[in-house]
Amino acid sequence: MQAAAARATHSFRGTIESIAGRAVDHGGSADSAGVPMIFYRVKVLKALKGGKVGDAVTVAWIDTVVEGATPLTVGATYERMTERLDGAADPVVARFAPLYVPVGADQSVLLVKDGRVEAHGKGAGRLRAGDKTASSWDLDTVEQVLAS
């Protein structure tokens, strides 16, 4: 968790309000086959690093049409470790800018339930913080790590 938190320019807790759209992201290269992406509108409930409470932001995620992709749920609340992209040169980023992308796939998106935080996604069943590993952590502990 610490490594992803350190790479993140923005970390926040937010609830997914809706799907903003879908697009194929070519990573700025017309030569690339691209990756199907889904874009969610998220209401920021707590800003841990960058941003502010009440912001409505757009976050990117690999679309579930890609084998092995883990869906996010509209209405669910997640802790997210992200990087903000403003790149007007990339048409997908420009369409949704400012766009927030996860810094570590499933490991940087954590499901919040009943005051606990759980790993999200297939194969992400345990979270590591320092020398401890657990299947879930209390919200305050995780938010201290994400704010660092």
C-alpha cells in the first residue's frame, strides 16, 4: 500500500455516482491497438492527498470487456490512489480531463465497507502495510497511509 500511496499525486475516498463513458485508450499512440476503458464520475467524500471534498472527478478503469478486469460498482465507495492527467494531446484524456488513473491497478483501488477497507479485485485478497498483511484494515489506518 505504501508504494502505491507514494506514487499517487491524488488519494481520496469517493463514491461512484455514474458511468461517464467508455473509450478505447491508445496511450497517445495511433499505432497501439488500445485498451477498452470505462470512465466513472466519482464524488470526493474525503481528500487525503490533492483535491478537495465535494469535487466531482472522472476516474479511469479497464473496462470489464477485457478478460480478467474487475468491475467497479456504481454506488460503492472506494479509496483510490491516483495520478491526475490533463494531457490535451491525448484525445481520450482530453475528453474526460482532468482524468484520474490508478497508480497500481487493483492494488490502488480499495473497497470501503462498514468502516473497513478491503482489497479490490481478483487475486488482491490481502493488503500489505509495512510488515503486516491482512484481508481488511480499519479506515483510519488506511487513510493515514494514503495521506503520506
